[in-house]
Amino acid sequence: MGTYILRRLLLVPVTLFILSFGTAMVIRLTPGDVVDYRLQNSYTPERADALREQLGLNKGPFEAYFSWMSNAFQGDFGSSFVSSKPVVDEVKRRFPVTIELVVLTVLVQAFVAIPLGAIAAVRQNGLSDHSIRIMSVLVLAVPSFVVAVFALKFPPIWWGWLPPLGYVPFQEDPLRNMQVYSIPVIVGALGLMATLIRLTRTEMLEVLRQDYVRTARSKGLQQVTVVRRHALRNALIPVITVLGLSFGGALGGVVIIEQIFSLPGLGLYALNAVQQQDYLVVQTFVVFSGFMFVMVNLVVDLVYAWLNPRIRYS
């Protein structure tokens, strides 16, 4: 196991290099110029050339990328072309907003979808099963951005309740913080929740037909004990895989969620950077997101081994 973890960790720099290099090359090919954005009405060829030299945009794409990478290894990811603020400082400031949104989204997916999927399997073809399956199909059929629009428009009309606007850190006001995140988290969680419900139900049905589950029942164990100790633990292995992937999906989805709900996180920062051709910000966001995703998948592999001791990595 130790060798496996070490090998995975050694692959992290390679993965991040490929991600950042590909991003740097692609964004250089996209139309638009940060110099035009900065100068706008005061644009002149002389000012444009001077600003390009100041920002290092007069370098070729390969030279610019490897210069950025050598500085990044020392913890310097450069400064934003638009705001002139160090990118690392902006990432540190916005990271708590994004990580709270992502973690809450994944937790809601897990704590809602897994119990519902298990209930649907245990009560197969019953009212609960049919209701849960219909609900999951409806959730799958409606795009998340449509749900987001309804979530913004209808609570004030139906219930006279308007979610608080403006991000408030948890340590300052926990209640207001949870109110701010309530709708964004629900909207973000719905996308994969239906898939998790259906997957959990399918895996639970398969496990409940196994001989060891029938043996546990024949010993007189209660249904709750059989499901919790014997069935659910084994059914969760493929579900954990999807949950790990959902972390990456949630990390990518924050770009849309943060824009719709005006949350000042990394997703909104990266989206604005793409629109403004602020490619140092985009590269840093991709590296940071890639690192988080790789680490989460490593944790998922370790959880595999904990759920099923027969799983070993060589």
C-alpha cells in the first residue's frame, strides 16, 4: 500500500504539468487580448507594446509557460494581468468560499442519495421504491441551471423568503453563512444525486441477493442490522467511486454556481479570468483544481481498502 501511495504521489507533478501546459497553450490560442481589455479607450500601439513588455506578453508561449512554471515551483504563481494582485493571495482569499461549497455539495449528495437508494432497494417494488425512482428520473430530466433559475425566482414569490445576498464567512455568522449556501448547495447537489440514488439501489439489490446476506437473515438478525453491517458496506464500494468523481464535478460546477449566486470563490475568479484573457489566473486555477482532484481520488482508493480489506494495491 505504501508503494502504491508513493507511486501515485510521484505522478502528481506529471499530471499537473500536462494540465497546466495544455491550458497555457489553449488559452493563448483563444481570441482576445488582455492588453485590449486593460487599455480599452486609451489604446495606442505604443501603449499596447509597453504594456505587453511590462506583463511579459512579448514572450513566446513556450518561454512564457516555462518561466511561469519555474516561478511556480518556488510558490510564485505571478500576478493578475487585470488587478495586478498576486494570484496566490487571491486564491487564499477565495479558497474557503469554494471549498465550503464543494464539501457541502458532496455531503448533501452522500447523506441524501445513499439512504434513499438503500430504502428503495430494501423496499423493492413498494411505494417508497416507486416514489424514489420517479423523483430521481425527474431530477435527471431537469438541467441544473433551470433549477437554479427557479430557486432564485420562486422562493420570494411563493413563501416571501429571499435568501441573503452577499457571502458571509462561517466564523463570523454561522446561521447567515448556511442561509447563503442553502440554495447553491441544493442546486449543485441535484445533478449527481439522482445518479447516486439509482446506483446505490442497483448495488444494494445485487448485494441483498448474496448468500452471506441470506445467512445473516437466517441467524435471526434484524433487517436494519443486516442492511447496515452486511449489505450497505459492500454496496458502497462503487458508490464511493462516483462520489470521488462528484467532487471533481462539483469543483468544475462551482464556475456556474458561483456566477449565478454571486459567490466570490475560485470559480467566479477563474471565469472572469478566462473572459479577460488573464491566463496566469486560469493556469493557477487549473493546477489547484487538478491537485485537489488527484488527492481526492487517492483518498477514495484508501477508503476502498478500508471498506473491503480484500482490496489491495500492488
